[in-house]
Amino acid sequence: MLKNCEECGKVFAHPTRVLCEDCYKKVQASYQAVKEYLQQHPGATVAEVAQATESDVDLIYQFIREGRLSVVPKDAGLTCEICGTPIQVGRICRKCRGELDPSSVRGPQPESRKQPDEARVRYLDQIRRRR
Ligand SMILES: [Zn+2]
Ligand SMILES: [Zn+2]
């Protein structure tokens, strides 16, 4: 499965990658540098990060869009996926994250939530009856 690298146009073979080995390594190195710089400078702008890591601004925006950065530049234009509030870290704002119950990630399910309690009550009743 031969294809042309999206970055340099070189022909290479890989089932999923769109970049040749050299370009892929370059992107990975940039990603590491960008990630580490942002962890050390959480308030940095895209331009600052690009300059400090010698990375392409487009590449940094690509990392942001892909959600690969846990800390994003402050002018990345990132918004909460739930309420749309501008955020600097992650994909969901602190408020929505706080309100999100890990057990209800797939949406509120009041019916199935009641069941364990009812089952437990029934179980306790059985125990009481046995005594
Ligand atoms: Zn390439
Ligand atoms: Zn939110």
C-alpha cells in the first residue's frame, strides 16, 4: 500500500499513517516539545509555543483540534464541548466536568439508576425475613 507523504510528498508504505517515517518522527518530536512547553508555560499563546518549540503554527492547531494536548495555548479558541464556554485545558469546562457523574457519561438514565437501590432493598427485605 504505497502512498505519498502529505508533508513532503515522498512515497512510503503504511496502512494508516498519512506521513512518511521522517515526517511522522518530526511531528512526534514537535508534539512532545509543544506538550512539554505548555505544561511548563500554561498561559502561553500559540505564537509563543510555535517560536519556543520551532513548530509550525498549523501543526499546533492540529494538535489542539485532535485533542492531543492536555494544556492548550490560551488563545487556542478552545471551547467546552458541552456548554461552549471558552476553556484553556481539556475538552470540557470545569463546571461541566464537575457536574458530570462518571457513571452517567452516556446520558441520564434515571430508570436504570433506581434499579440497584430497589434490588438492594429487596435483598435487605429477604435478609430481614430470614431472621
Ligand atoms: Zn514526509
Ligand atoms: Zn461546559
